[in-house]
Amino acid sequence: MKKYLKKMIIVFIFLSGLSLLLYPMISNKWNDYRQKQLITGYDKTVKEAQQAGRIDYEEEWKKARAYNEALLPAILPDSFAVAASSEEPDREYMSCLNLTGDGMMGYVEIPKINIKIPVYHTVSTEILEKAAGHLEGSSLPTGGESTHAVISAHRGLPSASLFTDLDKMEDGDHFLLYILDDILCYEVDKISVVDPEDTKDLVVEEGKDFVTLLTCTPYGVNTQRLLVRGHRVDYEPETVQAEEKNTAGISLHTNYLLWAVVGLGITAAFIVVLYLREQKLKK
């Protein structure tokens, strides 16, 4: 009976460890699948609306740009403080770039770190658990002079990679925003780490067309904010494709399979040690 109990304990420890190790990988795969479905659905809606002429895209762009012109984003709050706010988002804001009616305004692609995720209105807790959010109070991502949009996402979530590898970005890298029927390309020109209340790098500069990708840092500590800013450039698919091939290398944070293999190896070694110890006691 005692021997049987020991075996059951070992099996329980193994299965518990296996579940913990596989959860991030399986959950991340599920989120990747879900995000791809959302992006595919968005692209399909855009294409069908163009073909059927159901949506006046020129009017949609005009409305969003008028909203930007009415903004005075001299002071922007910390995005994650906004996420904790219970205030309802502005109706006019929610009506802009809301083609699918669910708050998704498009999606962001970062070839360097191999991610493509939906971008929603607001940075509510619900949004940031699954995708990227647009910081209300910053410019809508329409491009154009005197605009500065801020796109925020989490790092280090066990269920989704999101902006976990954003720290691998360097000056000269590119990211893309797919908004309505257009693709906006931005080239990274400034990377900075600031305190949450320091928003001076997020303000609009006269005549400039900026987008900043924002996340928490350091990894796992999250006491500061990592800002990756880009300025608008012409979209050259060849340049982007080159960055896709020249990836940032293996990420220790988002290579869930690697951690699962290492964890299983450690668990197996632990079981072998217990077995050898038991055999030694029998002699």
C-alpha cells in the first residue's frame, strides 16, 4: 500500500507539472488562432464592403481625421491607469474606425517579432487581456500631419504573447497598421523607457505623423513603460518581407515549447532520482 501511494504521488506531481508547463503553450496557440480569425474576419468585411459599395471609406476617413483635429492631447494619462477607470468611452470616439461594430479598428503587424494582433478602441482590462488597445485621448491611427496615435498591449501574459518581445525592436525596424482600406507603415526612430506618469514623449508634434507602441517594462516587474515610436514612411513590401526573414531570433519569453521541454526534462530527472533512491534503499 505504501509503495502504491508513492507511485500515485509521483504520477500526481508529474501530471500537475505537465499541466502547468503546457498551459501557456496551449493557451497562446488558442489566442493566436482566435486573433487570426478576427483579423481574417476584419479583412473579409473590408473587402466585401468595398466590392458592394456599402461603406463610404472616404467619409469614414474624414470623420476620423475630424476627430483628431478636435483633439488637444497635451496631457495623456498612463494607459494602464486608464484601463482601470470605470468611465464609459466617448460615443463619438467609439463611432470612429468601428467598421465591424465590435470596437476593432484594425490590426498591427510587427514583422521583426512575428506578431499580428487586433487593435481595439480603449485600453480596458478586457481588451488588454486578449489584444492591443488604442489609448483614448491620443490621435486615432489615421496617419497625417500633427497626429500621434498610441497603441498599447501587455507583456508577459501566460495566455498570449502580445507585446512581450517588443524590447527586441531597434531603430530602423518597421511596423504596419491595417486600418479600414489602407496600410500605414511606420519606421522606428525612438525607443525609450519612462515612468508611467511621464507622457511627454506621447504628445503630438506639429507636422509630424507618429505612432507609439507602448507596453510595460522590465519584464515581470512592470514598474515602467517601454515606448517604441515610429514615423510614417512609404510602405515598401520588400523591406517588410526582409525583416520577416531576418527575425529577432529565439525568444526565451515567448518560446513556450522550449520551456515545456526544459520543464519536462527537469520533472523526468526528478522522477529518475526518486526511483534510483528507492532502488538503493532496497539493497
